[in-house]
Amino acid sequence: MPRIAICAPARPITQQDAAAVLALATDFPGLDLAFHPQCFLEQGHFAGTDAQRLEAFAECANDPAFDAVWFARGGYGSNRIAGPALARLGEAARGKQYLGYSDTGYLLAGLYRAAIGRSVHAPMPGDIRREGGAEAVRRSLRWLAGDRSDAQASEGAAPRAAFNLTTLAMLCGTPLMPDLSGHVVMVEEVSEHLYAVDRLFFHVTAHLRGIAGLRLGRVGDVPENDVPFGADEEAIARDWCARTGIPFLGRADIGHDVDNKIVAFGLEAPRANH
């Protein structure tokens, strides 16, 4: 029976969130979910102090009793602990899957760079708060149970990675940034003006030369600017890809929404252990 540890490296969830996810998990009798108590701590914006969040992640990752670590929620904060947390990981951490998206992309990137476990862009327990979020959570539960039907379609033999665009931009030039040469890179964004999306692509594409191509996920909840930008998100992505010689490969079915598909970093993922 796969055992799944859940911790919150950025923002907290509530006991009600956890109860709702555990209720959904009863439809997956082969899974055993364990919410770390740190998930419910509150320290300002964060799920506890940096030290508490770091300790919870390291504890979950290093515990050989667990097969996967599922990040509870995004929001800002994972970057503050990622470097020292990765330095704490031992051999038991290498056999696990790590699931999350958005801000937890800092950890997914660092883990991928260090070749620790399997980084997986996937819905998180905190998505239960969204309208229709139960299906998003079920998508990750199915994945953890070994069902790969909810994965984003593959692109031949190229390895893959998926990020929130802002998170990827902040990763560029840091010790957490993996080598994405030869990868199909998928990006999505939420709640950014289109001029900000353009600015992010200016920065990101300068650091992605040598990738196999870029796919654009959904760019949702775009604020209305006082002056129309004059190009939509796809035109922006195509423009910066053309400027930097990156193949634009079309759209990807990922985003900050309940339809967010699963993307395992690297090559096609093996089936989960049973």
C-alpha cells in the first residue's frame, strides 16, 4: 500500500481541507495519506517558520516508510527553505515521488537538478478549496495509485518539465535551476497583467536556449490594464520563442485551475509502486 506524506513548504491548509481530502481518498483504498501536523501551522503568511517548514519536509522525505511526498499548497515560501532542505536529504528521499505545482516548483526544480526522486507537476490538497477542486485532487490520487490516464500527453522522446512562469523566472540563475537542455518546457501563469507576462517571457526565454521546445499552458485571471496590451498570451509566447530560437510547440493542458494535468519531470514516468 503506497504511503503518502503531506507537508506544506509554503502556506498552510486547514483541518477542514485535510478532512475533505481524506474523505476523497476513501475511494482509493490502496493509498494511505498522512498529513504532517506542520500543514496546519500559521506564522504570518507561512505554514510555520522557515525552520518548521524545512524540518517537516526533510522529515517526510527522509522517512523510508513513505513512498511519496505531496505538497499541501502553493503560495509564496518554498524558495526560502529549498536549498538547505535539499542538503538534508538522505538515501530514503531518492526513491520517492514529489508532487506539487506553483510555488512548490522551487522544490521540484531543486530535486530534479539533484536527481533526487521523481518531481511531478500535479494538483495539491489545497486545490480542494476551488470550485470543482475535488476532481483536481482525485487526479493526483489516481496518479499516486498508479493510474497514468491524467497525464499531459507526451512529446515523443523528449524529457519534460512544467512550471509556473513566475516561479521559473525566479529560478533562473539560482542554484536550484536544473539543466533543461533538450526538454519540452511547459509554463502556466495566473493573476498577472499581460505586460508582466511579456516581461517574464523576456527573462525566461533568455535562459532556456537549447530546450526542445516550449508549450504554453493556461494564463488565467488576467487583470484588466488601463491600456490594452495589444497581444494575447499565445502571441507573447510565440514572439519571444521566435526571438530566441526556441520552438513553440503549442498549448499544454496545465494551469492554476481544476483542469490542471499531471506532468512528470524527465522521461515518461514508470508506474507507481503497489
